[in-house]
Amino acid sequence: EFEGLQLRELAAVVPGVAAVGGELNGNIGLGGTVDAPQLEGRALLADGRFTSEQFPTELTSLDLAIDFAGTTADIDGQGVLGGGPIAFAGVSEWADEPRITLNIKGEKQTLLRPPSLELQVSEQLTLTAAPGSLVVRGDIEVTDGRFEFDSLPPDAVNLSRDVVVVDARAEPETLAQALNIELDINVTIDDRFRITGE
């Protein structure tokens, strides 16, 4: 059992996190084995807050409930992302291969990546994550915003996994294993969205 755990201290120890907060409460029982753990109980996050260093859009007022039942957990929550409501619902399971499926619905959220990008979006997405893979399906509507650029950054296009990089000694370099990402997203862009640059 845990009560009144404050998350704000995590900002100092988790890389890339600018701010985090909220209060965590719960009562969870652990059973099973190391290879096949089973959990029973509930965990609650109240008034959660999160901001990353790279993407400063704030996630605030996050209330999240996770109900554990053996080798599955139901996830339900809501909050405010970039000034607009966002809701989560899904399930996690770990009886065989760990997997999480999460449905996300949001409206009129302002997403920022200074200094060049500002978007107002509404979305309805389904995310499925497993070790080494991520599948995202659904719809995103861009209702307003702007993208300004002088030139594309050097990392705008990543190397394909088929590319072999050879160093100065003519020896192949080992590239980090990339996450296998599958996207099936219908994106609708309103005429109010503007792109400027050279």
C-alpha cells in the first residue's frame, strides 16, 4: 500500500523531463512468480502534470486509474493537453508477451515545438505497444497552426536500417536497433494551417 507519493522529485532524475507532478495512491498485491507475476489492486494518480524538455506542451490535471487483475490491467484517465481535453482508455497484459493497447481521444489541443511549430489538433488514436514495436492507427485533424523553417535540420531524415556505415578504418559501425513503428493515420489539415520558409 502506498499513499501520498509525490512525483515532482522525478524531474531531477529522469532524462528529458522538464517538469512532472501529481500524487500517487494505491493498494497493490503481488503474487505469481518472477517469470509470471500477478498483480491485484488499484493505483490512482491525481492532478498529474508532465512537460518534456524537447516538446514543451503541458499535460496537466491528469487523473489516471489503473486496475490490476492478475496478468491484466485496465487503464482509464483524463487530463488537459495544450489547453484541450484528452482521455485515455485501454488495457495492459503480460501473461505471455507484454502488450499495451491505449485509445486516446482529444480536442482542440495546442501542441508546440519552438521556435518553428505550433499546431491545434484534435485526435482519435489507438496505440498498441509491445517489445520492439509500436502501432498507431486513427485520425488527426489539424485545425490551425503554423510551421516556419529556414532549412531542414540535419536529422530530418534518418538512415535506413539497410544502410551500412563504415568508419575511417573501413570497419562497419553498429547502428542502434530502431523501434519498429507502424503508422496508419488519416491526417486532415484545415486551410488555416500555414507553412512558410525558403
